[in-house]
Amino acid sequence: MDDLYEANGSFAISLLKMLGEEDSSRNVFFSPLSISSALAMVFMGAKGNTAAQMSQALCLNRGGEIHQGFRSLLKEVNKSGTQYLLRTANRLFGEKTCDFLPAFRESCQEFYQAELEELPFAEDTEASRRHINDWVAEKTEGKISEILGAGTVDPLTKLVLVNAIYFKGKWNEQFDRKHTRGMPFKVNQEKKTVQMMFKQAKFKTGYVAEAHTQVLELPYAGQELSLVVLLPDDDTELAVTEW
């Protein structure tokens, strides 16, 4: 499992760098585990050069414990009896005329709890797109209503991999809304006044000297999960912290 944790961490950082290359000033919000677990299903059915390239991209080795590791990780993520709600769901949507290997179907279900559902992409592309969007909307409590926009699938589409993730939790140390106030927020070289929550309490903090960055941990109720905030020094560009 430690190897998988390290691989997922390396993949997350590499992906963040790629997503920020085009426009470093824009916000980037993504779930690395959603992407890596979905691609790992494809990797499970890949061979030869394709498998080698996917292994490199996902920072994985070709060992036999990869999918068992993802199964354990996803089971831990989706465990019940917590003070927060965190759920992930995988599903494959395949063109109904394609002959998907039974072994691949079974492995997706066994390791990723992912059913392969057949859809008529060639016959009714729009209905297939709406069906996928409805599935995602259901799994995200309506927060994501249209993951696939018009034109993202067409009659030549053979397979769509979808991962939905939903999180809802309360802070271990609650913020009082009446203390929210306008404070300066630095965007590149500019400063804007934005509404910020305010809380005076004791939290775990640290400092990464190499990146000139402060680190703050804000635990959620139960203290099993935390939000980790990185704040560069006033004279440090965000890019220094990111890279």
C-alpha cells in the first residue's frame, strides 16, 4: 500500500503541474484519486507499449499488487460509520456492440466496484450522454449535473470511464459566521478584498523553508480527515510553492 500511496502522490503533483502550465493564474480543482483509479481500470486491460506508457504516467510499477491496493484504498475511503460523508463511485459505459472481455468486466467489479454498463453510443449518442450525466448527478447529490457537455461523446465513442466523488464534513473547530469579514487576498501582484472566515484557536502549523511556505492543518470532525493549507510568504510567488 505504501508504494501505491507514493505513486498516487507523485501522480497528483505531476498532474497539477500539467494543469497549471497553460494558465498559471487560473484556479485548479481536481481529485487525483478519481483520475488515477479510473485510469487504473484501463491499465488493467492494457498490454505492451500502452501498458508501459500508462504505468509511467500513473507512476506505477507493473507489480501484481496494484489493483489489490486500489481495492483496499477505495474501501478505506468509502468506509461507513464516520462523522463525515466521503463517497467515490466508478462506472464504465461501453458501446453495446463492442465485445468486452468477461475477465475485464469481472476485474473492474472485483477491484474497483465498477460495473460496465452498455449504452447505444452509435444509435443514440445524446440519450447516452444524458444517461451518464444523470448517473453522476445521482452520485454527487446533484452537485455535478452535467459532467459531459454537448459534443463530448459521438457515434464513434466506444468506452467512457466515470468516477464520481462526494464529500461533506463539519470542521472540528467550527467557524462562527458572524466573524466572517473582508480581508486582503493576494492574486499574483494584485490584492483584492474578499470575505474570509475567522477563527482564533490552536491548530497544527509548520513551515517549509525550501518553499518559503507556511503550512496549516484544519481537521474535520472526528479528526480523521483534514484540510491542509499552504500559504507562501508575502514575497514568494505561488509558483515556487507549486513546483
